[in-house]
Amino acid sequence: ETGVTQTPRHLVMGMTNKKSLKCEQHLGHNAMYWYKQSAKKPLELMFVYNFKEQTENNSVPSRFSPECPNSSHLFLHLHTLQPEDSALYLCASSQFQRKETQYFGPGTRLLVL
Amino acid sequence: AQKVTQAQTEISVVEKEDVTLDCVYETRDTTYFLFWYKQPPSGELVFLIRRNSFDEQNEISGRYSWNFQKSTSSFNFTITASQVVDSAVYFCALTGDYKLSFGAGTTVTVRA
């Protein structure tokens, strides 16, 4: 595997379900990011991890819970989501957090029913 | 605060036409980086180019070229002799201290 991978690529879940999105980077980077991309809206930065430590949480609702066990893996745990949470969730990584090129995964298309 | 503006929402061209995408940015940082990303229908954001604020030299890579003008805070992107595979959403982005700010994106449709 190369670059940034994300699983699953597509996910349909009910509002009462609990699911997790997984991201893995094979680039030796130290910073990882979660973004949300909704239709007709700009990319929204959700969380930033730098050397496994969360350095940014952009007022994301608690029904989204990130986890970064090491610099190569990032998870987004989902529970009791709302239909408006349906979106493309993109993971990215960069060498360091500052002024570095971010490389993105293919995204997970999430549909909340 | 930093901001990226892509005034063009959608551009539609016929194959082999040239396409220029506009990007204007605002930042108070003296050192910053500018980027272009491509997002095909599959969804993945593909990195195309990064430019340092100190390097105003324009760049050409195959059919792609970039025009960075600090005086007008613009970083425009041209696709020469467009192809159907160029159809995608193109995002301009800016990073100052650490946050990457994206423009709203320009949807390019290339018709055969």
C-alpha cells in the first residue's frame, strides 16, 4: 500500500449505529487530519493530530470522536449521527503540522439514514 | 486570518481548449505556501503543485502551468489542450503558520 488509505470507501448507517472510519498513511508523516466535505460547501477541517497529540478540534460535535494510536493511523468513531452528517470524510497527512504539503486519502462517503 | 477565493464556480470547455483557473488569496503571513489540488469524481484530493511565497518563478509541468503574482496575490492555473480526463474540481489552497485554507473549488468539465 502506498500513500494514504481509507476504509471503508462507502458507509451507510442509521442514526443509532456506531461505526468507525479508518485512515492509514504509509508516507512516514507525523501529522494527520480529518476533513469533512459536504455538497456545495468548502472543505471543513475537523481535527488535527501532530505526533499522536490532538492539536486542533474545530468545534466538532461530540458524536464524532477521533483516535490516533500512532503517527500512521487515525480513526474517526461515529455514534448517533444525524442525516446532515452525510458527507465525504477525507483523511490527510503531512510531514509536520506546519506549512507542509498535505496528502489526502480517497475518502469515505458516508450516508446517514 | 487567511482566505482563498476562487471566483469561477464552473467552467465548461471543449477538448483541446485551454482553461485558466483563477485564485486570489489573502494572508498576513510573510512566509506562506500556495497549492493546487485536483479532485476527480472518485473523490480523492490529488496534490498538483506547491509554491513558496518567496518563489515567484512560474512553472510548467506538461500541460499544466502556474502563474504566481505576489503583487496581485494571485496564483492562477492553466491547463493547455484540455482533455476529458481533466474534468474535476480544482482547489486552490494556502497555508501560513499551519492551517491549510481551501478555496471553494472550480468545477471543470471538458466535453469531447
